[in-house]
Amino acid sequence: MILPAPTTCFETDRAGEIIYPVDNGEPLSNDTEHLKWITFLKNGLEDWFGDRTDVFVAADLLWYPVEGRPDISKAPDVMVVLDHPAGERMSYQQWKENNRCPDVVFEFISKSNTADEMMDKLDFYSDMGCLEFFIYDYRRGKFNAFRRNGGNCLQKKPAETDGTWLSKTLGMTFGLDEGGRLWVRRPDGKLMETQRQLARRAEHEANRAEQESKRAEQEAQKAARLAAKLRELGVDPDLL
């Protein structure tokens, strides 16, 4: 990639080090539904990779691919870096990350996004080496997938014969229901759930466990009463 020449001098700290802002002045989301999709995917990915310390997942985190160039950055709605330390970051400065660019990036199109903006992001993610790029337009119910072609550039990939798109990098499948709403199937075959769905399922399982515990306790009490009655009749219940 041929980098454009800087158009301004960059701000530095007292030690003369270039400052890489952690805020690009843009909102995390452009509307409530935009935020909902970002959190759905980020939380779902973190839930799936939760037991691993070698997967980094972030949302709206400024990514600086080139040292000394804070004017070159993007903040993907969601990004994933596999085989790379998890943890907290103020920004993703690639030269400090063993020069690992994000493997997979996601963007959700809101009303304020333009086609030119998405093309710019496609070119950027392609030039920087991302393996896959997925775009979901939740207002129109449209999904597009791009995959690196032989290490050269990201190219649009058509849906599979069943109308789904496979992320070879994540092992996950993406699809749209009849209403154009995105669903994600994890490598274990289960659908990715929202935090509310996870909480409700956890509550349901906790209630079921509590009912099973109560039932077991009632059975134990019933058995104890029966044993006591047998002893009153001169029968040793342990010999039965």
C-alpha cells in the first residue's frame, strides 16, 4: 500500500512521542439498532471465545496500522484477532501487536453510512491484510461477505447454495431469516444468542435446578417418614 503523505504535523506528548488518540470523535453507534447489533456480535464472540486467552475481540476500537501515522486509522464496529493475546487496550497499535492486523472485521450499515464510506473501508481492510470482512445492512436486510483471494485482496463471495455465508476464519455461519434479520451459528452448531436470551436461559436452568433440588429433598423426606413408620411397626427398613 502506498501511504498518502501526512497533511499536518502530529501532536506529541511532553516526551516528544506522537499521540495516538483513543477517540476519533465519532459515536459508538448511529442509532439504537446499530448499537444492538454491535453488542450482539461482540458479546456473542466473547462468549464463544471466553475460555481462550489467545483471541482478541473489540468493538469500535481505533486501529492504527502504521507507526508514526495517527492520521491513518479505522475503528471497525467489531474486530477479531485470532492466536493473539486477549486483554484490554486503549487503541490497537499494530506495531505493538507483533504487527498483527485484525483477521476478521464487521461493519453494520446505519442510515448515516454511505456506499463510498463502505468502499473506503473495504479498500482499507484489504490493503492492511484482513482475511475476511462482513457487512450487514440491518435496515435493508442485506449481507455481504468478502474474503482474501490468494493473499492478494478481499473479494466479494456469493452466498452458499443454502443462502448462508461461511467464515472460514471463525468457523461460523451467517444467514438471514425471512425478515432479513441476521443470525449467526457457532462452530458447535448453536445459534449465537443475545445477552437477554442468555440471561433468560440461565434463569430457566437455575429455576429447573432449584425445582429438581426441591423434588429430591421431598423424596428424601418421604423416604425418611416411611422408614420411621416401618421402624414403629418393628421393621428394619435397611433390611428391605
